[in-house]
Amino acid sequence: MGNGRRSLARQLLLLQVAGVVVLVAVGAVLAYVNAAAAADRRAGDEVTAVAHTMADSPAVLAALSTPDPSAQLQPLAGQVLADTQVDFITIMTPEGIRYTHPNPALVGQRYLGTITEAQQGKTYVETYTGTLGPSKRAIVPVFDGNRKVVALVAVGIKTEVISADLAGQLSAVIMVATVALAVGVAGSFWVSARLRRQTRGLAPAELAGIFAYYEATLHAVREGLVLVDADQRVVLCNDGARDLLGLTEDPAGMPVAELGLPASLADAFSAQFPRTDEIHVTDTRVLVVSTAPVHSDERSPGTVITLRDHTDLQQLTGELNTTRGLAESLRSQAHEAANRLHTVVSLVELGREREAVEFATAELEIAQRLTDRVVGAVSEPVLAALLLGKAAEASERGVELVLTDDTALDELDIESRDLVTVLGNLVDNAIDAAIEGTETAKPKVTVTARMDGAELLIRVADTGPGVADAARSEAFQRGWSTKPHDCPAGRGLGLALVGQVVRRYHGSIDLRNDGGAVFTVRIPAAPR
């Protein structure tokens, strides 16, 4: 596998191992240097202390005042050597002639080393190669009672002894470095294995490519995509979702509860179980919502929500339902016309021509009266066709649909499809409710549509059981319905669509009970 194809986890492992090795090596070198400096410092301190002890000894001053100082000083130096860890003690004249030396043959010869500082009454520490080899030594002056330098004392430790002591410390440094290296490499392997699982063994170039495709896809698709984490905060919201939800800014990081969504849609965003193709209504759109929890190795980190715009399709569906209603009305009327025609033909065959003419004229007047009433009161053709269709449907279902005398409506600056949505759903709901109330009253639906000042007033009343007071605030939310739960899909959507249209036009809607439910819609409007 070439370097360009190595996974991110492997590259990170190599980098971490290299870093750990470098850090441990540098640490070991620094520890060794520090140990060497400390050993050298300890040796200097030790020889300085022994040298000062010898220089301050009264026995040394007493021996110096004798005719043969070496006779007393040589045994004294040998005793101190035996009691300390220094390698030599040399006592000499201020000029550097030895009184003592570990090798008695060198007594009386000149000291090899620097004595200038000591001759001036100062302590001097150096590393110097003398007769015993390289050594760390301290040279201090010996003063008499008048603070006159009367002798010099040199005490030293051979560097090979210092190195041997350092070698013991070096093994400890190496052991600690080895343990640190093993722990660091093991930790790097653990991090690498975890990262490999999380990145699925992909190389950096592959991850970068996936991210680029991911970004391009998010911004290219028209459907909305929202990611919500386990804390119910938005992690991602693409352009399509912001447009469908009417959000002007990127909501990433915001709680779902602060997005201003309808309650049912917010509940869908927070769902912990999958939802498929649910219809939800906002102020401006009808959305198809699907959700799916995201699973990882540890837990469910959140939910993926997809949004599709169902607004145009829902409007077309409403128009199709209206057309279907008209077709059903024509079919019903054709069926009734065939029955009436057979009746007329039978009367003629029986020779009762007068009764045949009277029957045909009466039936024609009833049908024409309803058509004339609707067409005369409502000049909006789509709305007039809707009312005729709903009247025929109501009649077929045994419900009387009545237009009030004050119904009068010209063409308005409101979209025809919105008028169909409002009036069609209210009438459908009223017909269903009136049928439910047949035990207490003859099923009847009363429709009013007229201008009231600068507002369009639509009022639909039925003789059904009405709406409970506790349910009025929920009547225009998606999913609310008085129909059984086994009704087909779309249950509880009609009144929600009515509410959506009313909100979009900044109108109002009122629901009260008066011998049944009475819905009153007011929408600002003006004649075309």
C-alpha cells in the first residue's frame, strides 16, 4: 500500500510512534545530561567539603609548625582517605611542594594542578589530569591565626569513579525510558485502532473526497435534510430544509424547541423511533416527513429527518377531489335523470301525458333552482362549481346543503385553489358531522360566503354533535379529527390545511357550537 493510500489511522499511528520515540529519546538524553551534571556537582561538593575540613583541622596547623610536617600529615591524610570516598588528599606548601600523597614516592615533588586561586586565599574547583589520572578536585588555602596562607589542601575524586556512579543512574534512566516508550507505543496503537473503527479505515484523501461530495450533495438536493443530536440540538440543516421550514439563518446548534415549528413537527424531529412519510402542515407548506435514528458503536447519537414539499401536490389533490366531486355529481344527476326519464316515458305509455309533463317540469325546476341560486350568488366559477358538486354530493348522502340568502361573492384577489381548500374542507367536514348527528336532527349544512367590509367571510354550520370545548384549540392541528382512526390516510389534514391558508393570508378563524359546529373564516380580500 503506497503512502497516499495509507489510512488516516495508520498515518496517525506512525506519526504518534515517531513522536513518542523522539520525545523519549530527548527525555532520556536530557535525563542523562542532568544526571551527569548532578554527579559532577555532588563530587565537587564532596571534595570541597573534605578539603575545607582538612584545612580547618588544628592537627594540620600543628603539623605545619613542626620541622617535618610530612611525618604527621601523611598518616592523617591516609586516615581521612580511609574514612571518606575521595581518592586523594594532597597537602602542600603555598608554593605547591607536596607534604602528602597517596603514593609516598611523590611526596616532596611539585603538585600538578592550578593553585593560583588558592594562593590568593580562595577556594578553587577544577577537573584536571594529574598523577592519578583525570579527577574532580578542590584546592583550598590553610590559614594561620593571622589569616596568612601557610599551606594548601587539594582533595580529589577520579572521574572514572564519577562515571561509574553515573552508569548506575543511567541504567535507571534507560529502564524508565523503555517503560515510557512501551506505554506511549501501546497508547498510540489503541488510539489508532479506535480511530480506524471510527473512520472505517479510510485514507485522508478519501475522507476529504467524501466530505466534498457530502457538502455538494447537501447543497444540491431540493429535499430537506436535518440532523438532530441526542440532546435535541440541530447538527446540520441543508439549504432545502431551511427553505421548506422558512428559516432565514442556519439553525446549527439551536435546540429544536427554539425553531418555531408546529408542535406536531417538533415532536417528529424529537422522535426516537422511525417515522415514514408523515404529513405535517406549517404556516406555508405541506411537508412529507420521514425520520430515522442514527446508530453508532456506542449509542444512538441522534436522528436524521428528511423533508419533502407536498404543497403543490396537496393543492392539486384538492383540485382533483373537486373535479372528482363534480364528476360524481354529474354521474349522480345522470342516474337520477335516467330514472326520471323512465318515469316520464312510462307515464306517456300509460296515456297520462299531462302527469308526465307536470312531473318533468317539477323536477327541472328543482334542479334549475339550485343551479340558478349558486350561479347567481357566486360569480367565481371555481367556487360555484365546487358548491354545485358539494350540493350534489350532500344530496346523494342524504344531507341538505343550503346557501344563505346573503351569500354573494364576486371574483376576488385570492387564489382559487385557496378558496377551494378553505370552503371544500369546511363543507366536507360539515357533511360528515351532519351525518353523525342524524339521530337528533335532520342533517343539514348551511353555507355563507360574502364580503364583510374588506374581508371575505365564509361561514359553514352543520347540525352535527359539535366540537368539545377542550378540543377547539387542537381542531386546526394536523391529526385532529372526529373520524375513527381506521379512516384512510389524510385523516385530520383538512382543517389543518384550512388553518394554513388562513394564516398565510393573515386572516382569522373561529369555531363555536350553535346546534352543531359553526366555522367562521375571515380573510382580507378585495374584488379583482
